[in-house]
Amino acid sequence: MAVVTYETVARVCDELRAQGTRPSQRLVMAKTGGGAHQVLQHLRAWHAQHPDAAAPAPALGPSITRLLAEEFGRIEAQARLNAEERLREVEEANEELMRESARLEQENAAYQQQLVTLTAERDRVQGQARQQGVDLERLQGNLEQERRAAEAARVDLAQARLKTESQQELVEQMRGELTNLRTSIDSERTGRIEAERSLASANASVQELRKNLDKMIELHDAIDADNDQLQKALQAERAIAAEAQRELAACRAESRALGARAEDLARREKSLQEELQQLRGETERKSSKGRREE
């Protein structure tokens, strides 16, 4: 629907009047393309500025008076017809105005309903934004807890690795001591074999052998006692080594478990980061949408 000015309506009315046609609302609307309300206002203003004024009748003879009376009668009839036509035009204009008013009321009601809907949508989006803010803070808190747990797991893993390395050093030390003990035993065995060889070669020196026999017996007993002690020490060292091996295996299992826990915490941290980024993107999109709708 085009916007029509008074000048446009006045120009169309002057053209119609020059053609001998009475300007009506429908004709002006058809020529200008304006709405009924606008055309009617401008048409009323034009009629107010162009009243149909009649000139005073001069004093004439009876025949002319009769002719004038007939002419006036014709003019009056024409005026009555014009008035009736004008009345019909006014009625049509009123009907058009009523239809236009009803249409405007319907549009206004639709706009009001849209306003209520948009207001409710805005309130809903704002509520969602506030809830998402709360969820975002909760997720950030959970993420911080997971980070602290991951850091604690890393510390535990480092401590376990240090403990494992310490146990490995202890095992290596015990292995060295065990090797030394075996070397000592071999040396004792070699000494005993050498003593036996000396005893075999001393058949010619029986007297000297008898003198040294008691000493050799005592030495043999001492060697056996030392050998027993070495065997006991060896068994104790073996038990310690076995315990160290079990503790090392437990430490390795604990290290693997801590490594798996650290990997799981890293995956959970990555998942929480992705969920946090999705919530932030959704919050920003809804906030932008809410601002555009407002």
C-alpha cells in the first residue's frame, strides 16, 4: 500500500473535476493506489477547500424565472442525486474504514500475541542462559577437582617410580652382596680342598700331621660353622631378595594402575573441556539469538 500525500489527492481531484467527473474515494484510490483512510482524509480536506457555492440569481422576467426555476429544479434534482451519491460514497468510505479498522485491530492483536510470544521466549532464553551459567560454574568446579585429582595421581605415580627405582637399587645391591657371598664360599671350598691336598702330601710327616691334626680339625669345624652361617645368611638374603622381588612386582603393578588412572583422568579432562566448549558455544549462540529477537 503506497503512501499518498494531500498534493497527489488534490491533483487527481482537480483532473477529475476538469473532466466533469465528481471526485470519489474509489476513483481517487484507483488512481493513486493509496489506502482508504489516507485518501478519505485528504479528500475531505480538498472538499473543504473547494465548496460548491451557488451565485445569487439576478432579477429576471417571468419566462426567464420559469426557466430558471426549471433549471434550479433540475439542478436541485442533480444536487439531490449528487448528495445521494455523496452519501453512498460516505457510507462506502465508512464501510471501508470499518474494514480497515478491523484489519488493523487484527494486525494489532497478532502483533500483541507475537510480542507476548517473543517476551516469553526472551524470558525462557534468559532463564536458560542463567541455568547454563550455573552449569558452567559447576563444570568448571568439577574440572578443577579432576585437575587436582590428576595432579595427585601424577605425584603418586612419580613417588611410585622413585620407590621402584629405590627397590631396584636395593635388589642390585643385594645381588652384589650375594655374589660376594658366593665368592667367599668358593674361596672357603678352595681352601678346604687345598688343606686336604696338604694332608695327603704330608704322609711322610706323620708326626707333624698329628701335631697339626687337632688344629686342622678345629679349622675344619670352624669352616663348617662358617659354612653353616654362610648358608643361613644366603637363605636369609634369598628370602630378602624374594621379598624385594614381590615388592618390586607390587610397585610395578601399582605404577601400571596409576598410569591407567592418569590416562583415564586425562581422557575425562579432555571430555570435560569439550563439553565446556560446547556449552559456551551454545550459550553464546542463544544469547546472540536473544539479543537479535529483542
